[in-house]
Amino acid sequence: MYVPPAFKPDRSASLAFAEARGFGLVCAHDGRAPIASPVPFAVSYSSDGTPLLSFHVARHNPLARHADGRTPWLMAVSGGHAYVSADWYASPDQVPTWLYQSVHLSGPAALMSDSELEAQLNELSAQFEAALAPKPAWTMAKMTAGRRNAMKQAIVGVMMRVDQVEGSFKLNQHKSDADHVAVAAALARQADAGAQAIAAEMVALRPQLDYTAPTAVGELA
């Protein structure tokens, strides 16, 4: 990932971002072409602090044949993103751009054992069910044994060791306070959820600024 220094988060922030989302595009190469699948994942850490990603794919997914424990894979995790009009800046002579947050995690992937897969499925469902509280958490125990075993036979578990963490949080960090405020305020007024998410991140970066400032010139009626 190309990351200009101004947009580079530290390692812990990148890992926290990926863990909070728990969903990404996992990518590998079959020797001829790239292959990829969107997957939910859980993050854990080995005894030496190495991040580990656990997830599963369909047994017939081509990715399953390439989890050899040696070849590096890539997990790309994205957050909110938004187009920024050049008209929104307080300063003149600007250009349009796109703001976003993205993290790439890479390292070798290996298949899990059956017992490891069982644990991974329980951990993954518990992670996402917890966000639905106070709804009682769904567990695999609610499935009949036959149905549960049939579903497990249709998938394989994958454990990916994260050897490299890269992040790019492009949030106009290199712009002046006036431009930062103008763009954040304009994004917050958009109906798009991604634009609003980026606006919130920009406000969090410089909370001391006044975001009730006058509307950017390009948005005046």
C-alpha cells in the first residue's frame, strides 16, 4: 500500500481499526491470477503478540487450496469513504479528492483443524452477536447436530498470521484548519453514511476547532 507520511496511522491504530470492523476482502494468488473473497474475521494474538486473523471460506472456494502456511495473503479492510468537491475548501485553487480509511494486513495463511474451526465459529458469532445486545445471543447450540455438522463440512477454517500491518487514513491531515473545518462541515451535511463517517473522523482529529463556522463558498446559495 502506498501511504504518504501524513496519512499513516500507527500500528496499534491500524489493528484496532481492523478489529472493530471485522470484515474485509481476503486476497491470494493462484500462480496465474489474484483470487479474493469478502469474509468476516476475528482478531486474536499469539503469546509473542503477533496478530492472528481467523475466518472461514467455502470448502470449494479456490482460496482453500492455497492456504499452505507459507504463501502470504492479504486482508484489505475498508471504512467510510467520501468524495470531496474542490468547491468545499475555504482556500482557492484546490482539486477534488477522495477521503477514506483503509488497512492492509498480510502474512501466511494455513487451514485449521476441525476443533479449531468449531472454536472459530463460536468466537465469530459471539463477537457479532454481542453488538446486538440486549437480544439474547445466538449460538450454534441452537442448531440440530445434523444441520450443524453439515454446515461445518461445507467450509474450511483459515488462520492467517499477520506479519505486516499497513494503514492509510486520508482525512485531510495536511490541510489548514480552515480547510479542515470547511470540508468536514460539508461532508457532515451529505446524506451518504460514508461522508458522515469521514466527517466524524475529521472532527475527532481536531476537536478543538469550531465546526459551526460559515458554510464553504461553493455551498452558498
